[in-house]
Amino acid sequence: MVSRAARHDVAIVGLGYVGITLAAALADAGLRVLGIERRREVVDSVNSGRSYIYEPGIDAILARCAGGSLHAATGWPDELPPVTIICVSTPADPSTGAPDLSNLKDAAAQISRRMPPDGLVVVRSTVPVGTSRTLVLATLRGRNPEASLAFCPERTVQGAALMELRNLPQVIGAVDDRSADLAERFFSRLTDSIVRLSSPEAAEMVKLVNNCHTDLLYGFGNEVALLASTHGIDPLEVIRGANEGYTERAEGLAVVRPRIAKPGFVGGGCLSKDPYLLLESLGDRDPSLSLVRCARKLNESMPGTAAEDFMRMLGRITADPGAATVLACGMAYKGIPETDDLRGTPAAPFISSIAGRVGRILGHDYRVSPECTAGLGAEPVALHDGIAAADAIVLLNDHPGYRRDIAGALSTPPGRKILVYDCWRILTDSGVPETENVLYAGLCHEVR
């Protein structure tokens, strides 16, 4: 247990993805950081100078700062440092979508017993609108009537988190001017760009709106794909035609029209969860009328839709799909920027949908471990071995390595019919679609 708050400038409660990247960035900026985490293996990893997640740049920071400006512990100190930042998980129930705020509630209770009278607590966990005030502030001020509180959301993208922590504007919404001043002074150590809002509720909504807007944009791209499929039209042709010369700012005009997104899967720890936190914030509104709800349901349906389309096309190249060997490429939820994060990965429902309907399912990812690949229901394999054995290849994320390596492997036409089901169309102009004996298809569209 850490007993003296004077050793640290800030405590980070929860060293998940959000917490560990923030802890590393703050330590790199010269602050003395205490990370509090229940999982012993995470604490041991941080204290040994190694990251348990893949994130560019983080290993070098941990190797340099562990044991010095950065320390992790499973226990709580007797007294917390001047600033405590809550980064615990706030998951949504997989069956109902209801948020589970138990980690946040526990953290607030622990902090209320240990924070200094003039300390600042920052909520960084994503929450339904109003949670910081009604749950966290109420708990803190039950013991400390002068407690300062701000909601300061994390808005980074995995694979570029450390860069974005320093360059993205930090939104701050606090319960009073003193709390806002303390939060701005603290985060100015990390970034030059601060956006002050009038309340924690406004800042909570900013985080939800950012992610739900992204989910909506991607959802419309998928809507275009499904509509185009109904009419036998290539969705990428439609999207190119809609975007070209129309979505850029024209000279002399103030309007910038939004680009239509390419179809694809929408996963990750935030985009698969945050829409449900926003829906929890609707009050008396009918959730069935919410665009956010419709987009999330559509995006959640796409792996299953793709699996059925894949099985239909697999029947085009073999009379016995049940004996086919399938190579699933891309276990992580996305490929750009690359990550090893499996939260909300489309690979899980896709593999589950075809399991038992094909002979073997092989799996490959450039960053995900073989153990985690096996946990998703795929047999881990080296990419070149998987390509050699496969009757069908399915690209589940857009990692650019697959364009290079699969196109290279298929530069010589295979000696048998093979299906390449490219959910992200990253091979469209690679020569693969024109390769003899290759049936090439995109998400819900047969190209050749």
C-alpha cells in the first residue's frame, strides 16, 4: 500500500486502456503518477516497465518512467494526491444495454474517504448524462462539502492515443469555477488546447455525442451498402459518386457537406457501448425513435449479415461448404490505426455465425496473440500457411498489411477456386479481383 500522497501529483484510478495511456502521458510530461488497479498482472506489468496493451510509444515511456515518476498499486493510499482521475470501466449489459456503474460507485466511495479537503476529482469514465453530479459529487460531498469535481472526457483513438492526448482539445465541465480552474490548470500540463463548458453534464454529453455521431456516420455507410445490394449496385461506386467534388468546401462557399462513410464493421470499446449510455440519457423520450438506437442496431447486425452473405458465396466455389477451410484475417476490432483490442470486435459474431457450417476456421492477426485468436474460435496460423490452406479468405478488419501480403500471395493465380471476401474492400484495386480462380466480393456485393 502507498501511504504518502506527497510522493505523487495525481492518482489514476483504473489502468484499462484509458487509464494506462493517460498515466503514461502524464508521467512523460513530468508529473508523479500513482496508478490504482485491481488486476495484479496489470500492476506488475506497469511496474516492470512493460505495457499489457499495444499502443505506439507506450512501452518506451513505461520503460523510462516505471519506478520513478510512475508507480502502480493494487491498494489505495491512506491519503490521495491533490488530483484523482477516475478511469474505471462503465460497461453496458450485453443483453439490455443498461449501464453498469458499480465500478464508478466503488471508486467514488474509496476516493471520498481519502481525498484531501482541497483536492480535485476528475471523472474520465464515459457515463450517462448527469452521473458525475448525482453519483460521484453526491458521494464526495457526503464526506467533504468542499470537494471539487470536473468531468473531462477521453476522446482518443486507439493506435494514436499518446499523440492525441497532447494535441486534441481537452473538454472540461465542472461543478463550479474553482473546480474548472483546477482542472484547466492540471490538464494544461498535457495540452495547450482547453475547451471549458458550463457544467459536467455538458461535457458528459460531448463525449457521448462525439462517439454516437461517428456510429451514425458509419451506420449510414452500411445502410447504403444494404440498399445497393438490393438493387445489385456496387456501394463503393455510389459512395464515390456521392462524395466526389461534392463534400469538399467549394471556393467562395461556407458550406462543408459531410462525406459518406465506406461500409464496414463498427466495433471497439466505445462505439459499441456509448450509444447505450446516450440512450440511458433520453429521459421520457421514446428510444425506438432515436437515430442513435437505429444506427447501433444496424451496425451490430452487420457481422451476421456478412456471415450469411459469405456462406452464400462460399457455396459458389465448393459443393461442400461444410468441408471448407476458412481463413479469418483481422481479429482486432480495427486495423487502422492498428491495435490488439478485441472489445466489440466483429470477428467474434462472424466466427460464431459460421462455426459448425464450415470445416475449419483458421485465424490471423498482426497484433492479437495466438491465445486470444483461439479464444475467438479460430485456429491461430501464420498468414502464409493460412492462405495456402484456405478455400476462402475473409478480411474482417482493414489492416494495411493484408493488402500487401494477400495481394502478394495471390499474385500467382491459385490452382483451385478460392473466395476472397473483403469486408473493407482494401484489395479492390490490388489486382486480386482480376486474378484467375479468385471469386472476389465485398461486404454484401460480389465484385467478380
